[in-house]
Amino acid sequence: MLNTPWDTGSVLYRRLLISALILTGAGIALAVAGAAADAEAAVFAAMPVIGAGLLCHIAGMVVRTRDARRRRSSAAPR
């Protein structure tokens, strides 16, 4: 069995990861749709959405690192 981050990640990590994927995807879709429709407002509105997705992704990495440190410290013999 593989030990993937998804399998060993906490519920918070999984929620942050899904949120990051949805926000980033929605931002990209909004930017593409705005570019296709020649609507600058939509393209510029997509930037904060993509930024929020990236912030969720970074928060997920922080949570994953925190969880890994906890697992490692609890498994280490004293």
C-alpha cells in the first residue's frame, strides 16, 4: 500500500486541497472565459480567485508539514 499525502493527511489538509483545486480551477476558467469574450473585468476578477486558490494550497502544505512532524515525533523512540 502506498503512503500518499492524501491517505495520511488530516481532514483539514484534504479540505484545503479540494478548496485550492476548486478556487484555482474556477479562476482559470473565469480568466479564459473573460479572455474569449474580450471582457477585461472578468480577467482581472479572476486574479484574486486564483490567488485565493494559491493561498489555500500554501496553507495545505503548512498543515501537511505540521501533521508529518507530529507523526514523526510520536513515532520516534525516546
